[in-house]
Amino acid sequence: MLILCVCLAHAQSYTVVHISGGECQVDDGNGWKPLEVNASLDKNAVLRNTGKPYSEVVMREAGSEMVYKVYLLEDNFELVRFVTDQSKDIPSGEVEKFSCFMMEMIRTSKAVSVNVNYNRITATHRDGSESELSSADDFMRYIAHAAGGRLDVGSVTGLSSGLIADVRKEDGCLVITNYGDEPVFCYPCVLRKGYVALKASPVYSDRIFLLEPGTEAAVPYEKASAAEKTVVIFSATDCIYDPVIVSEYLQIVIDRKAPEPQNKYAFCVNIL
């Protein structure tokens, strides 16, 4: 336990990978400001919840597999408590005024690839009837709806509803992480510069990636140029989509405002 405390005390920073619940703010020494996904925080930062009910903030310690789920109620939460507070769950007593955290370890895995044979005849494209939209189309419509009707890849870096996932680039690969409690499918797409605009295509046209809860894995991928963007889409495993169809509908919701979706879906999108 003493070794753990020493290691935590010397941790340099934490990256915010997910925020849910009430609106959160952070004071990093320069006054209170909204807390955002991908924010980098040092151990002297203070968090607080400004909404109801409680907020949940998922943070990853830089350079490690250590993950902290911080539950913010009414009290301010000082990140330095990772060193001094050994309770990893909500204690008994004044629960409604207590802010706490849980510490977890992400498991790394290389066996995450899932090969799928697709029958694209079953997929309905935009030139078909609006009443015969494919589930992949409606799924991408819902993502666009959550982004305000159109997915602006120039300004959006992350968007989620129901899933907690993340991606980062390392040499020759994408490192994908599932921080949630349910398995997820992952669809990496690439946006390359065309004659007029960015053109979407799947990184793998015949493969998706399955991530079990609390795991991460490396997907081979080499970025071709600085102008290229990567869009990684995570979905729940109750429905499987053709990666080619996902990229086609991604192109549509990038180019124009999408019609209203018919259903709600759990998703997470990261744009690099």
C-alpha cells in the first residue's frame, strides 16, 4: 500500500475520458472552468459537480493502465485524495454529500479482431425508400442528431451516449479502450482529402473489433498524412454493422444535416 501511495503521489497527470451526469467544473489553479473530455489534469486540480444528481468522471493516469472513476456529489474533490484516501467505494453515512472514487486497472489484449462475412444486398442505401432505411443508417443518424444534426469533424473531437470508450494513436496503431461495463464493437474509419472535401472509408472493410469490458487493444493503422483524420465509432453489441456501410453513412452525416433518427442507440465517437 505504501508503494502504491508513493507511485500515485508522483503521477504527473490524468486524462479525462468520460463525463456523465451533472455539469462538472475544474479549478487547476486558474479559477473554475467547465471540465471537458480529453482535458489534462495534474494531482493539484479540484473538481466539483454543479448539477443534479451526481456526476461521474472517468480519468486515466498518463502513461499507465490505471483508471479512476470519480463520483462527484456536493463536496469538492481534490485529485490529491488519490494518494491519501484508501477507500475505493462510497462509505456509509453522509453519502449524499460525499465525493468518492474507485480505482481500476485496464486489461490489455491483442486477441480482439472479429472477422465477419457481409451480404451488402441486405443494406438499404439512401436511394431507397425512407421507410426501408438500414439499421446502420439510423445508427449514424442518431450520432448526427446528438451532434446537432450534422457531425462536424472539424470541431468535434469526442461524442458519446451510453458507452465509455476512447482511442489514441501510437506508432503504427490505434489503441482502443473500453472503459465501460459492457462489450462494444469498434469501427475505425479514415477521412482522406479528396478533390473537394474529406472522403470517408473503413480502415478495414471486412473486419470489426470486439472489446470486452475494461480492456484495450492495438489495431494496426498507419496515418498517411497530417491532413488525414481518423473517426473511430463504438457501438453496443446488440447489432452488427457492415464497416463499408458505416463509412458511407458517416460520409452522409458529415456532408449534410441528417434526418431525424427513428431510434436511440448507445454509441461513442472519437475523432483524431
